[in-house]
Amino acid sequence: MELIVCDNNSTDRTAEIARSAGALVVFEPVNQIARARNRGATAATGDWLVFVDADSRPSTGLFDEVTNWISSGRCLAGGATVQLDDCHWLAKGVNAFWNLFSRSFRLLAGSFIFCETATFRKIGGFSEELFAGEELELSRRLKKLAREEGRQIVILHRHPLATSARKIYLYSFREHFRLMARAAFNRRILTSREACHLWYDGRR
């Protein structure tokens, strides 16, 4: 197993701490989620890739489930339901809706994705045209390939991924709703860094 951390212009001690823990640190100069994930994948040499966001905490149980599915040979890629680290009413509602939506349509949450390396490279990885929603676009292409090959995309739910709810507090309901509404009617806004400011404006 190899541990790779992509430093995407961090301003803290991310790279230093990662190296001290034995990780291979790679650098992506363009501040974009898709590019950062693709850069990390480029450095990987294993047969499977597992993408985990820095603000998420996968459990041993979740990794055990991933291992079992990989060993089965029936899985092409997968993700997990999420559990936000806050009990705020809005966080609970968003979390429950997403988990239902994700499991129903086999859509991968970007905070935790596992995928066969050869498959990931075959379909070209995450779309670097998108500044948000790149995991949903990847899900669409993976599902198409899975159907063609008679394999599965799975959303694991026995051990939800613990992840940060900080955006619930950093941005207002109006800001969240406005972006989702605009994206629903015009997906091209996801190709604009400015339109996807919730991921890129540096608010902490």
C-alpha cells in the first residue's frame, strides 16, 4: 500500500506533516479539485486507487468493506455514504438527502472514492473542465462502463465516512441554494472557478 498526498497550494504544514508520516507528497500548482485528485492518481502505482479528502476520516470498517468488494472481482468502483461531524438541523437534512440520492443512483461522494486504476485511467480520470461536481460526472462515466463490462458501482453504507460540516457554517443557506439552483438549470457554471466560489474562496 502507498500513501500519496497532493499539496494543492496549501498554506499550512500539510506537506511537512504528510512527509513525516511516510507519505509521498506531490504538488499541483493549479488550485482545482479535479486536478489535485488526478495529480495524486498519476503518482500511484497500485492496482486500485482510493481518494480521501483531507477533512474526512474513514474507519477501519469502511476500508475492510472496500477490501472485500475489491477481492470479490465484481466491483469496478465505489464510494460511501457520509456522516457530517455536526448535528445542526440543516447538516442533518443535507446529509440524509445526499445519502439517499447517492445510494439510489449510485453517485460517488468526492470525499471518498475507490476505483480500479486501469479503469480510472481508461476513462481519463476526473474532468478538469469542472471546478465542482467532478465526482458526479465521473460517476456517470463509470456507471456506463460498468454496464458494458457487467460489473458494479457500489455505495457502501455500513460504515459511513465521517467528514466535516464546516461549509454549513461558513456559507449561508442562501449561498448554498443559489449555487445549487444555478447548477441545476445551467451546468456550465461548474466550469467557472468564480461561480464555484464555495470550494475556492479560501474561507475557513
